[in-house]
Amino acid sequence: MIRMRKSLLVFLAIVLFAFVCFGDALKFLPQNYSMLVYVPDLPKLYDSFKALPIGQTLLADTGIGLESLVNGILEQQLLSMKYTMSDFDLFTKEMLATTDSSGNMTIVLGPVKNPTKVKNVLQSLIDEETLKQTQFVENYFVFSNSKTKIGGGKVPAALQANLKGNLGVTYTNIVDGKISFEGYGYLRVENNALTFYEKIDAKTNDAKSALKSLQNAKPIDILGDKNVGGDLLIFVNRDIPEALRKATIDALLSTFNITGVTASGKMYMCMDIGSVLTDLMGTDTQTSGKSGTSSTTQQTMPSISSYSVVFGSGLKMPAEVKKYVTIGGERYGILEAENGVKTYILVKSDRMITYTIEPNKYKPGDRAFFTSTYDSKYFAGVLINFEPLIYNLLGKKVKSSATFLNSVEGDSIIMRGSIK
């Protein structure tokens, strides 16, 4: 199902550390956007997170030191290009992220001082396919997998009021026929955690009926799957209204380059990300290319042990699959990334199952965090347990996690998130 490219892992690692008036990024709002996240000052958000106990544990040199790790990777790459850290100022101002009614994403970062230098650095970090969907407009980095024109979208009326006193603001406006949802949310620091909250109200009777059906639907038994374990779980445990699915699940599928799938909405994916970051901390940077000034520096990325299931109809093996292998009596298609990481894909009548290691060698990680945190009343969510990573690297047992959970309450969808 999911091809985890090396460039995606690097990009996610960098974004981790990118973690009042409006700026110019909002002028890139697409006309047909359904959801947006706007952060006017990324350094302020990052510094607020770093000041928290979890921020100190994860980022500071007195803790795990992830900040130094990422800075080291970037500095080596920049040094090979005769650049400095000040030349890569992509995360020093604003961020805008949107999805539209078709599940397309747009991400805006900047402005930057020198788009040419930033573009050169990005070319060394992300793959050519992703680069084709990026451009610099008026010194802003713009990524979009939408074929429609960027810009021209209307800024929500209450966005500025909701931003007051918060580090970021979110907005949802989903309209599909007689179904309509709208709501605002925020990012802020409270109770020693970085928190997120959004209330999305059903604006029509059809939307209210859809929420009632969602609330009453029987969820799939995710924890009944013995392959579920680890420290990261992403899930949608029941069919969700089509209008919501387009702006959420379709956007997720598009982000991971999953095409040709008619998803019902139900899916789950688990990983052992802590072990990967632990390996990365101990991985030396590898140098490739010819000796001399033309050599380039690349970071060898450890592979992720992951397992995922997407439910739907008309599921087909991706066209890129050219190689097959039979394991345990099942026929798996194999996708191999540029860095050698293989994805094993099994297509059944109602679901697509994937592993990033050989299925017969896959062993689910500990599931105690999932069983203590997961509740079927939430129809969708993300659960991340940082405790194994902290223990492996510091030898300390520290309860730390990130949770993002969605539930139906009355005629509204409530989205809650916390990193602590």
C-alpha cells in the first residue's frame, strides 16, 4: 500500500523541527480548499514546543538530541554544496497546509531569502517526482498535487479572531451536495503539552444524518488483528461520509502515492518508528560519488517495520509492481524504492495488505500503549508512543506520547490532539 521513500523520511524529519497578523502565505489558498492549517510563525511554534518537558527530552542535547541530529544531517548536505544553514531558511516564517474536495494537498512555506539556493538543497533531498509538484512563487515554496490554479481562495472570516492567543489556526469547510460542515480550531500550549482542538459543525440536516450514521456504525476490530503493534498507529475504524472521506482519507492516500484505490474509509497502519530513529542516531553518514569537489553526501536511512490494511472495492495491484513472490501460500507483489527498501503487497477482494519487511519475518511490536489508549468511540486517529524511543536512547522510562483523535459529539465532529 505505502511506499516510504527516503526523501519522505528526510522531509518528515526536517518538518519535525519546523515545529499577530496574517502573512502572505494565505494568498496561495486554493479556491476549492476544504481544510486548512495556518501557522504564522513557525519558529515561535517550535520554540514553544521545545520549552515543554517533551520538547526538552526529544530535542535538546541533554535529552535525545534530535535537533542536533537533524542539524548535523543538514549541515553536512549544505557543506557539500558550499552553503550554510542560513541559506536554507525554508522553515523560518509561515506555513499553510490545505486539502481540497478531491483530496489534493497544497503546502506553502516561506518566504525565503534565496529561492534558488533553497531549491538546490531540496533537489538533493527529495525525489524528482515530488520536485515536479513544487515551485517557488514570490519567494514562497509551494507544493501542490492539484492540477487547479493555486490562489484565489477566500480567507475565512473568523480566522484572524481564532488566531489570537494561539500558535496556529485550523478551518474546515466541506460542502458536497446537501452535506455541509464548517468549523474552526487552534494550536496552543496548555497543561505542559502542545494541544490541538477543532469543532466541526454539521450545517445541514443531511450532514447531521451522516454524523448519526457514522456514530452508530459498527467499528472494525483493529486490535483483534494480531499483527497490530508498535509505537505508531493510524486508523479509521468505520466508513465515513463521502464528503469527509475525500478531504481526509483521499488526501492521506494521495500523500503516500496510493492510486487506483476505491477506499471505503476503513484503514489502519502500524509501525515501529522508535527503532528506526534509534538506528538513525547510530548511523554514520555515507558519502557517495567521485572524490573531489563534486562529491555529494547522503544519509543512509534505516527501513521501517510496518504493517497496514486498507479496505475497499475494486482493489488492484499497483501497475509499478513487476515482481511477485509466494510466502505462506499467498502471492505478494513487490515494490522496491530507490534506497532498496521493499514493500510487499497482498490484494484481496475487500482489502489491500502491505508489509515493509518480508511478511514471514514480520513481528508486531508491543501493543500495550495501543490497548491502553485506543477506544472504538473514536472513528479516526493517530497514536504515537515516544516511551520506547526515549528508553532505548536515554535508559529512562518517561511516559510521553502524541495522540490525535476524532469523535462525534451531537451534531459536531470533535478533533483533539496532544503532544506531551
